[in-house]
Amino acid sequence: MFNNVYLFTEAKAWVKRKNGPDEVVRIIPAIKNEGRVKSYELFVAYDYPEYLGRILFDENGFWIYEGTVFSVPEQEQLAVFIINYKEAV
């Protein structure tokens, strides 16, 4: 059952970069398959909205990054943000 991904609306995440300045990433969910989110488009959050790739999740919550911008630790930061996201009440 696909129930461990909680980000259903657009959000911004802070990514600590090892090589270079830290960055705020705009995460936009792609709703597919009966309204469940399985992929997220990643963009620079401010200034020019450069495309940074996308992160996809399978039914078990495993993820894969399609892009070349983020290192594995940076990808993990984004995946953890998406999985643990909670809407403010």
C-alpha cells in the first residue's frame, strides 16, 4: 500500500549542499494513479525557476532521483523531507 508519502501540495525544502551554496528547492507533486503522488518535479525556488530533476517513489516508499544536480546525500534530504512532510494546521 502506498501510504508513506505525505506531500500532496507544492512545498519548499532547504537543501544543505556539500559543494556550493545551500539551496531552497521548490517541490511540485505530480498526481497520478488514483490521485496518489508518485513523483515530484524539482525546481530552483527563487529567481529563475531552473529544473533540477525529479524524484520518484514506488509502492513501498523507495525512491530514485532522475537528474544530475544533487549528490546522494542531497537526494536523501529531499526524499526525507517529502516522506515526513506534514501540513501546518
